[in-house]
Amino acid sequence: MTMHSVKITSDGRIQIPAQLRREMNLRAGETLNLELHDGTLSVRRPSKTLERIRARLAPYLAPDADLQGDLKAMRIEDAQRDAGRG
């Protein structure tokens, strides 16, 4: 693992060094997730964050569970219920 030092600008921005951008295949305008845990800031692609969440939930879900589909269905039901109240 290589250590890179960066500075924070006055408006709170940091620049990811070109070598890291190449290694992570990052492109301009891409969205990244930041996570602070025990004083360590982690930078991840949303897809990697989703993989971590799925791995944490795996012991509690059936192997064929469609978590994304279930969550989408729940959101639709909530929206329909809320629309019925208005």
C-alpha cells in the first residue's frame, strides 16, 4: 500500500492523486462515498459500498432474496399509502 499526502483547500476540497485515480479507474464527475470510522476516512465507489452492505446482511437473508426488489416494493407501497392520505 502506498501512502499519498494531500492538502485540503480553504473550501474543503481535496485532490485525489493521478496515480490513485488511474488505479481506481476514476473519471471526472464520478460519485464516491466517504465513510468516517474511528478517525479513518474511507473513499469508495457506491458499488463497493453496496457490496459491503450485502456482505453484512448476507447471514440474515435467504440466498435467493431480492433485497433491492423488496425495498423498491416497500417504497412503492409507502408512496401509494401516502398518496391516499392526501
